[in-house]
Amino acid sequence: MRTLNTPRRGTPFAAPCRPAPWSGPMRTPEIPTGTQLPRLILSAALTAKPGSATAADVRLTMLTTMDLVENYVTEWAGPDAFLRGMNVKLGLPAHAGDTLTFTGVVVDATAEVVTVEVCARSTEGVHATGVVRLSW
């Protein structure tokens, strides 16, 4: 049987594989509930192909929005943070050239997981809301 420490031919590797980032003791920092994340103002500077559409016709996709939310929270959390889960809901569309303002607040903090609620607003209103769960 092939495992992480045994290659295809059956001889063990010289050194065991690195453990998964979620194995071992967790060292979640003391973050009190209600902690505000710093506000981030971001210009959605996406452009369309020449001749295909105007910038007002280009909308941010769900994947782009999820990536922006993830980056907002993980930049605040630092390089040792591990993303446990994410739930993002889209609201009003955001177009290329719009300015998005991200805000976040810690709504739950245990010894294992910190939960952050995030809101992304465009000039038209709420573009996305989400919940991100992290551990360290």
C-alpha cells in the first residue's frame, strides 16, 4: 500500500513528509470578540478587451470576490493563519472601476477557530457579505 512516506516502488523516503499545517497543537492568538479589522479601500481596476465591452459592462465574478475577501482576512491574520472555511454571498454587482470598501469584525473566538464577518461595499451598496473561519 502506498502512503505519504512510501513511494511507488515500496522503499521508504529518506525523510518523512512534512506534516499537514492543521496537524499538531494549534496556537490561536488571543483575539477578543468584537475586534475590528482595518478598513480596506480597493479600486476594482479591471479592464475589458479592446472593442469588446466598456468598463461599466465588466462585473466582478464570484471567484474574484471570494479571492478579495480571502486576501483581506488573511492579510490581517498574518502568514501563519490557516483558512478553515469561507461562506460568501453576493449582493449588488460591482463593476470594473468601482471602489470597494472592506470591513470586518471578529464575531467568535475560541481556542481553535476565529470567525470573522466581512462586508464589501461598492458605491451602489453592499456587494458581498461573508464569514471566514481561521486557525493558527
